[in-house]
Amino acid sequence: QQPVQSPQAVILREGEDAVINCSSSKALYSVHWYRQKHGEAPIFLMILLKGGEQKGHDKISASFNEKKQQSSLYLTASQLSYSGTYFCGTAASGAGSYQLTFGKGTKLSVIP
Amino acid sequence: EAQVTQNPRYLITVTGKKLTVTCSQNMNHEYMSWYRQDPGLGLRQIYYSMNVEVTDKGDVPEGYKVSRKEKRNFPLILESPSPNQTSLYFCASSRLASGRRTGELFFGEGSRLTVL
């Protein structure tokens, strides 16, 4: 079952912040975040493992609340280059679970 | 250069004509996977492989076959394509991280398939 992402789409002006949420009905081992620009392949942003960790690089960070099976991606002081569709991918807990299931995506548009 | 290579990049075919989309990676990754991308549906996993001769179904395996005879290659086979298999297909690979879990996925450039 696909994780649920919200919002489906968001428009920002340069410099504004955004939060993208990812929620699963399953107990999770890890959450992946990827960004895809139009006509291109998805590009890896980060992985978060169970344990409630938080990660970040540059002005993009993420958190993972394993008790709620939720992850959030935070984009701070957005730049034009942040435009694209963001996907979360989830891996369920449990031995031998290699399946990575992606959400439907959140389309982010940053305008000048 | 580390990469995942898919072929063909574009293909128009007719219903029922068997086709194979090849995928090759040069990073010695254990894990490989196929996804299809359709508007509004995101990326849906078709099949994945944890290593040579080890494959498993994803969320939408119907109408597809895969094989993993060599570590670097993971072809996707459509035995009898139908119009509902018209889609953008991505192959991806990763090493298996600690705990035998999927690490960072490296995606190919995609193969756009149209079945008439």
C-alpha cells in the first residue's frame, strides 16, 4: 500500500519555507526522499531509519517519527532549483522486507 | 562513471508483441528494481531483486516477468503487452545497507513505452 503524501501540490515564492508530509499505515523501518525534475529520473535526497532520527543537508532536512509512521521533509528558504516533484519511499519493518513503496508525489513549484 | 543504463529509451509497439527492456548497472549493486510511473500515481514497484537468482513481486507485477542471471543485469519482459502497460519505466539499483535494507537508489533515465 502506497504511503500518503500531503500536500499534493504547493507553490512557493523564492525564500519561503515548505513542509511535505508522508504517512504510512504500516510500521516502518526506513523512509527515503527523492526529487524528480520534469523529464528526468528521481534523484536521492536522504534516508531516515527508525529511531526517530532527523537529517539534513544545506537547507533541506527531514524527520521520521516511527511511532506515528510519519516523515516530514522541510525545505527552508526555497530556491528556484527546488522545483520538482518530491517522493517519499517507505520500507516496512519486519525481517526480509526489501520492498520500497513510493507515494504519489508532491509537486513543488518555486516562483521568483 | 557510475550509472544505470536502460534500453530502449523510447518504444512504440503493438498489442501482443513481446518486448524486453534491458537494465544494466556498473556499481556492483546487489539490489535492483523496476518501477512504472503514471500521471497521478507516482512510482509503483513492479519487481525487485535482492541478488542473482533472487526476485520478488512488487505492487503491480501482473503482465511482467523479470530475471536476474547476472548481478549487473535485470531485464523487464512484457510477454504480451497491452495498452494499459503504456507507461514510463524506471530501473533502479542500490547496495544493500546495514540490516540488509535498500540503500540509496540510483535510477536509470527511464524508458517510455507506448502499446497501441
